[in-house]
Amino acid sequence: MNVKTRLAAWLLLSFAGCAGQAEKPGLPAIQSKPATSGQVPLSAAKPDSKPLPTVGAHQAASISGDYAGYPALSQFIDDMVKKHHFSRDYLNGLFSQARRKQWTLDYLAKSDQGLKSKPAQGAWSRYRAQFLDDRHINDGIAFWRKHRSALQRARQQYGVPEEYILGIMAVETTFGSSVGNHRIIDALTTLAFDYPRRAEYFRSELENFLLMTRGEGVDPAKPIGSFAGAMGLGQFMPGSFLQWAVDFNGDGHKDLWNPEDAVGSIANYFAQHGWQAGQPVVSAIKGKPVSLATLEPGLSHTYSLSQLQQLGITLAPPSPCPCDHPLHLLMLRHHSHDQYLIGHPNFYVITRYNQSTHYAMAVHELAQAIRSGVGEIADAGYRKK
């Protein structure tokens, strides 16, 4: 499934609050809060400051092109001038270049209808087959070997195992081979002013994008990414960049297309969302308790270990933790049967990237397959000595 299809599915999951609808496929851009929700915006100006330096020869007295005559865009520019001291002529010139992406609007209008469906028999089997293949696993092994030092440093600094960083990259962009081909300014402008259902969210991300590019000294007309405005190997939205991107290679810039910065940023995202080093992600259930059918699966329901035990549900060995934390019951629909698992807090952390059981399980299984492949290669090399 290509990057467009997967991003559309993420939009449906993330924006409609359908965290438990694991049947939806997903290449999610990482979720974020608006720049006004706690973090200090990049390059925010003091009330009495002059327009701050920007990159790109964008100058116009008024907006022309696809977005001429949009009152909401004019109001957005007013806000950016007042809040962040951008030059009005600069923004007029920039948005005169923005192009309305009708394909995106048509595609999302059709995809929105999919929110009404429920998980179908075999949904997990079909979703899994898109990612658990030789290409994703072998590319992950190759990436690990090439960027071993950065991955090891990320594990040491943030406590996130290499394989889970790679699992995210595998599902998101297949290690950079599918980062998108849309200009971010076109994507965000289209969704901010022509997609009413999520216009507020995308206007905040457009604001974040302008702050991000100004802070990094980048022409906002240049970056390319997904049709929803997600960027780089890990598909960060601009607000996520402001909050969690890191300069992991020490060159003075946060570059989401740079493998080292992408590694560090994904690891930092996991750490900031509560990843617990050395703790499990999922556990199997011992036997097939009848009581499973009485419980609600999904991310919106949690259970304690004692509650599960009272219903005759126990974790299959090995069980490497005391499990004194909220647990999720996960249901995966195979072609021939339904599989139940227990999700730990680390599983929930993965779903902060995309609110989908399927997505998180694909990341988890890819992580295990990639680590196994790296181990087999290492063992083979050792035996040759």
C-alpha cells in the first residue's frame, strides 16, 4: 500500500477519535499538539519586535493564485503577523504559490465513509501482509548495519531498543523510500482551508510549519512530504517537530530526512511518551478463556492484572514483569480465527504514533523480525571466524 493510502487511513483514525478501530490500515504521521499547548514556539517574536528573518524570495502586496479571495487565509496571515511577526508581504507571496490539492480532498471525502465500518474477518491478516515481508525486514537489517552507531546511541540515551525505532521507520516510509512527493505548503494549505472537518487542526500545523522553517532557515516552499503534511523518515507533523525532533548528528540543524536525526527524534518521541526500558510490549494469553468474549478490546479500555485473573485470564509464560500497570485487551482478526493478546504500556506508547492496534502490532512484529535477522547475521559471522 502506498504512502497516500496509508496517510489517509491515519487521518481517519486520528481525527475521528477512532483509537480502537484497529481494522484501519495506517501510515500515520506522528500526532502533535498545537504550538500553543505548552511548548515554546521556534522563533516566536516579542510583541515589539520587527519581522524576523525568513528564507525565500516571497513578496506580494496581496494573495493571488489558488487561494486568492479566501477570508480565512487572510485572517490566518493577520494572526501570523501579530503573533509571530512575519512579514505580511512575505506570507502573501508564499501563499500566492500554494496550490489547492483537489485529489487529496476527493480522496479524503471517499475515505471518510470508511469510519463507519467494523473490523472484518481476516482484517489483521491482510494488514500484516503489507508490512511483514522480506523487503521491510531486509531493509531494516540493512539500515541497522549502516546506522548501528546512531541506533545504539539512541538506545543508550533514550532507553528505546533499536528494533522499535526501525519498526516505526519500516511502517512509515520503508526507511525513506516512501516519504511522499507533495509540497508541505500545498498539503497544509489545502487541508487548513478546504477540509472543514479538520481545518482547525491543520491551521495549527500550518502555523507550526512556518515557525519550523523559519527557525531552521528553510524556504517553506521547498520541503516535500506526505499529502497530509508529514515529513521525513519518521513522518513527523510540524507540531511534533517543534516538540520532539532532535539534532542527533550535532550539525546544528534538525533534519527529519537525515537518518541520524530521524533515529534520535523517534527515540525521543517514544521516551517523552513514557517508553519503559526493559519492559514488555505485548503478552500472549494462556489458553482460551471463555471470559474473553465478555471484555471490550481496544485502546479505550484498560484492565488490571487482578481483574483479568479474576476472569480466569492469565498471561502465558514467560511473564517478565509484575504487570502492576493498566493493560489493554487486543483482538486481531485472522482469516481463520480471532487472536487475543495483552498490550502493556509500551504498546500504548507505540499507538501514540498512530491510534491503531494494527499499526502498533505491525511495528512490534517488524521489530522482532528485524532484530532476529540482525542476530542471525551476527551469529553467522561469528561461526565463520
